[in-house]
Amino acid sequence: MRRGGIPSGSAPPPQPGGLFTTTYDPAVWIPAPPCRRIPSTGAERFERWVTMAGSRFLTSADDPAGPKAAAIGRILRALGSLDYPSWDPFWLHKWIHWPTLRVTPTAVIVSGIPAEDGGSVEELRHFCGVGSSAALEEPLVEEISSPILGPGLRGLVYSAEAADGSKEVHATLSYVWPAKVLDEGEVEAGIVRLWASGTPPQILAAQPDIEALAMTLRMEAVD
């Protein structure tokens, strides 16, 4: 989807493209640099972001160049990389759920997807995992309503093979909304998807925080 076609919400009138943003707890979430398609000085200063983001876990007794800082940096580089996730060509922005070092960090990703069927319920269910050949059981799909993006769906699916090719059991939690976007003066249908994937205990433990983040997701117009 082009820069001018980043989804807004389903309830508000069609809007020109902008950057996704949320209201988040900085003690729980680390905002990562946006994708390459969104110009950002933060993306150009990636190593500085790694250092600053990782400093939250260091005490005055920790060596900034020591093994603890290096291990934290490796995780942030992997999850914050502009090339991750490579299997989602429509991802635009992400937040890393990492409240403490005892918690497995989870990347929560926002994707702006062109709608092929007008953002129908069937299309939304597809992005909740319905019909996936890797699903171990029928996904749990429920109706939701965001105070900003309006009505949508939440889906939780357990799969035997993740999009990255790993064979372990994965859980994928998705929040999806239909959207109307203004692209070069034309109103087009799109889909907003906020999603995260990881081990079942990892995703279920993070779900309350992910839900809170999803309900504040919004789009800010670009001048």
C-alpha cells in the first residue's frame, strides 16, 4: 500500500495516510523504528535506538559494554530490525512488549493491507487465521470494538508451523479492522491488522497488554 494509502479507521471519514501511533505504557512497551517505507531519522540511527532502548534494563552496576548489555542489544536488533518480519510485506510499525527481563520479549506489529474483497467479514476472518492449513484447530474469532477504529475482529490461532518456517507450536493473536483510506483523491478499502506471534504461554501472558495497546491504535495524518 502506498504512503498515501496507509489505513485510517472504519468509523471516521476516509483520511489521507499517516503514521500509526498508540497510547502505551513506557514501562511495558518499546516503540521500534518504522518500516523502510516510512521515512524516519530513527530508522537511520538504529544503533542509537538499540542503545537507548536497552538502557532501561541496565543499572549503575552494569557495564554498558558488558555481556548483559550485549545480550539485550542482540534481542533488540533482531526484533527491531527493518527486515523483521520479512514475511509480512505490509508491516508499517511495531512495538516490543518487554516489561522485565524475566518476560520473553514479543514484537507486536501493525500492518496496512489492501483489501481485495472490500474488507468483508470473510476477509477479516482470513487475517485472524481462519482457513490456515497450519492451524491445529479452528481459530477463536470474536467481535471487538475499538473506540477509535470501530468494529473489528480478534483472532487467536494455534499453528504447527509459523510464518518464519519454524515447526514449533505457535500462537498468533490478531486484531483486524476494515478501513477506508484516501489515496490520491480516491477512496479505497483497506485492512488494519495488529498482530503478534510466539509460544502459547508467551502470547497468552502478553494478551492483556496487547489488547490495551490495540484499543488505542490510531493514525495521525502527515502534513
